[in-house]
Amino acid sequence: MIPREFTCDGEDLAPPLAWSNAPEGTRSFAIIMEGPDAVRGTFTHWLLHDIPATTTVLWEQTTAKALCNGFGQADYGGPCPALDDGPHRYVFTLHALDVPTLNLYDGTRQALECSLHAHTLATAQLMGHYERRS
């Protein structure tokens, strides 16, 4: 379960994420957080790229670059399902990349995914759940 402080019901802080054992040749990371159970289809909560390769713990302060999420903000937007809609899944996908920067000039998810397709060495996923009750 995703703790309340990382949701719209709390402080909506980006959760701390940690990883290890990046593949050889990793020069940066990217993260996509999405909610596949949204009423209108998969919802984008967070798009982060150009995370330095030396990073193994990601917290609120980072030099990484964020793209606009489904809320229209270039930031983390935590889980916020409709009240009493049951538990929703939230998937964090970490990409290990073979370049230090993606040099994205088009700041869209589509542009990010095209670059990720060309530069991803490996991925890891973490799934969390959150439910809002009245």
C-alpha cells in the first residue's frame, strides 16, 4: 500500500525510491509512474528523466528533469482515485539508460518513450496500491 503522505489525501510527496545493481554501461535513469486502473484509461503520474547514473536513492530533491504528467504539472502527482472506487494499482518503471541525457526537445510522454525505446539497457518495476474511502 502506498502511504497516505505520497497521495492527494496527504502531502502528495514523491515517494523515496531506491535501487541497486544497475547494468554495466548505465549512464542515467528515467522513471515513469502510471495508474492503469483510472476510469479513462492509464493515467500518467510522473515522468522523470536524466537521473544521474550515480543515483541509487531518489527522494524529493533531485537534479533530474520532469515532464508534464496527466495533471498538467512537471512534477510528481500522487495517487488520487475516485472515492469508494476500490483499490487502484500504481506502477513505477525504472529504466537504466546508455546515455547521460535524453536531450528531449519535445517534452511529451511520447517523445520520452521513443527515447527510452532506443536507449534502455534494463528495466525494473514496483507496483503499489492505494484506495480512497469516504
